[in-house]
Amino acid sequence: MSNKSTKSEEFYLRFEKQLKESQSWPGYYLFKFIIKNEAGELKILKSILNNHKGNLSQKSSTNNKFISVTFEYLALSPSDVIRIYKEASVIDDMISL
């Protein structure tokens, strides 16, 4: 579990290697993001994910402070997965699982 402030190009290179070894491509990849339930953050994330064809669902936390967003996407390669993570990294304090 990490947020955007800890991800470097080295991280993405290791992650790409792990993705190549862990599954066949093209293949489905399940993204999970946790964001603060603040105006704008959900809207930004949805606009990023809407640029890609996939199934999006969301669920609020018990106290309504956070929103969990799940996105199932048919990626052609690990590069597609990494591109979406990089696009979404513009959101401050987001957790990607």
C-alpha cells in the first residue's frame, strides 16, 4: 500500500516486471483506490478512469470520510496498468492497492 509520494520510476520498473511475471497479457487488472470523501477528488478520479473502458464501482466508508473506488480493466500490457496509476497519481493523499 502506498501513495503517490513514494512512487518513483524505479518502483514502476519493478512493478512492470512483477506484472509481466504474474499474469498473461492481455488480461484483466483490478485497481483499487482509496480517496478522501472531498469535493473534487472523486470527480477527478472518475474523469481519469472514464478515459478507459472498464467497470467502476465505489463504496463509502462507515463514517463517510473515505471512498473506495474499484476499477476492473482489460489491459493489453503492464504498461497500460502503469499508465493508469500514473494518471491517477495527480490526486493528493490517494492510496492505491
